[in-house]
Amino acid sequence: LDRCSDTKPGARVDASGCDAAVAPAAPATTDAGGKASAAEKAAVAPLEVPTTAGQSLVLKGVNFESASAKLKTSSLAVLDGVAAQIKSSGVKIEVAGYTDASGSPTVNRALSQRRAEMVMAYLVAKGVPAANLVAKGYGSDKPIADNGTAAGKAQNRRVELLVTEAGK
């Protein structure tokens, strides 16, 4: 079933016919004909890693199994694109992991640290120099949305890249 019939000719595609270089940031939604919705197509736009110290990027589309540091398969294409950009730019990055406020702060900080380390390990496996990365888990500190709603909690469960040093 081709859910992204407007993919450019010659592009590498996944099993659903969508560009394999990126992953959707949200669960797939389709119209009555089984095609990707406009919102889903917009969600698969590649992320652009900043190159100026102090700038950050939330890795939309990078998700984990519940209460785990295991990356969901849909996250890998996003991370592949991010790894290529970091390698070519030479920036130094803090990989920052966050959770929502559910549960113990101690458990959340440890989980966010493991998730940040998992993303860092994946980027290193894709060729990003380990010396250019550091992983830091913040738990539920620094929320970007209301932890009182399901949507807010979903936004707070995130990984961000913070540029600590511009590329050379």
C-alpha cells in the first residue's frame, strides 16, 4: 500500500511507500483512500541540526518503548539523517534526554540518562565521533508542555540536541 504517492522518483522508500530517509513524528493517519494525510506528510520533513553554539533541536520522531531506553524502529531513519549532518558539520553536541513527570524523579532521571546514552551510542555507531557527543539525562526537569495532559506529557518525553561548540 503506497501511502506517500508523491515521493520523488528514485527515492529510497519504506514498506508503506514513504521516503525512508525520514520517519514520521506521530502515528500514521490516512485518508479514506489509504494515502498519508497532509499532516503526516509534513511530519516527515527532515530535521535540520543547528550549527551555532547554544542552539537546540528537539528530535521529533525519535521515540522509545514505554519505560525503556529501546529505540522504536521508526526513530532510526531520523537518527540516520541527524548523524550525517553532525558528521559533516563537526559540531559538538549534548544529547539531552527528558521524561514526563509521571513516576519517581529518581527513576525518570535514570531513564532519561539511558535514553540519551542510547541515542548517543546510535549516533556513534553511524560514524559521529564520540568525542563530539555527551549524553545527559534531565528527567522531568525543563518541561516544554503541561504535564497535566496526555499531549503535554508526550511532548515532554523527548530527546534534544544542544550545540555546545560550533563546527570547525
